[in-house]
Amino acid sequence: MNRSFKETYDDIQIASPLRRVGAFVYDMLLIIALLMVSSGLMLTLNDGEAMDKSGYFALYQSALFILVYLYLAYFWMRNGQTLGMLAWRLRVQTTEGQRLNFTQCLLRYLVGIISLIPCAAGFLWMFIDKQKMTWHDRASGTHVVQLPKNAKILE
């Protein structure tokens, strides 16, 4: 069972779309750096040959896909905050105020990728949704909240 967070609904509010975009950009920069480092390691292990020449391209892409998921899921399940969300004082939690489980993280990740495909329509949905929820928020039963300034960030 997931442990609930200490803050009550009186202490937190739904995160604004602009703060979420800021955290998303921050996290994307970190993910790009992670992908660059891991790609360098994979090329080094492959004796510097290009992945497409050696037939490992599908394996390479799959490894990067899984690596990004593991990065996000680790932070979402641990404390509800990626490094970008931590900087912007945001947290992802279930609609009941609980930590995410493995299934919710997987749903959030997969639907988040699908949300990007049609011109990021799934992400842009939060600008018109009354509850400021994206497609992947709805699919995984989660939402992103803004923490108060006096909240203890790391537990």
C-alpha cells in the first residue's frame, strides 16, 4: 500500500499549467543529458560502431525508452517529484493524495508519450480543462499539485 503524503488538501492546490510546463522543460533537459550519457556508454560498449550498422538499433531504442521510464518512475514512486518538479515545488500524486504505484507510473508514462504525438494535444489539454489535468493525469488517476512554500520538500 502506498503511503500518503503529509499535506492535506487545504495545504495544497492544483498546479498551474505554466509551472507544469516549467518543470517539464527542466526535466526534459535532464532526460536529454541522461540519454546523451547513456548513448555514449552504449557506443563505447559497442566499440564505437554506429548502432544502425551493427543491427542493435532496435535494442538501443528500447533501452533508452526503458531508461527514461525508470528515471521517471523512480522519482514518481519515491517522493512524487522529479528533479524538475522539485525545483518548481510540484508533486504528482493520486487523486486520493497517495504515492503512485508501478502501474500508475507505467500508464502515466505511456499515455504521456501518446499525448505528445498529436501536436502535444494531451499536454495542452490542461490549459482548457477545469481541473487542469492532462490526458495522462486522467488515464493514471493522478494529478499534479503545487506545494506550499513552507512544505518539507524531501521526506
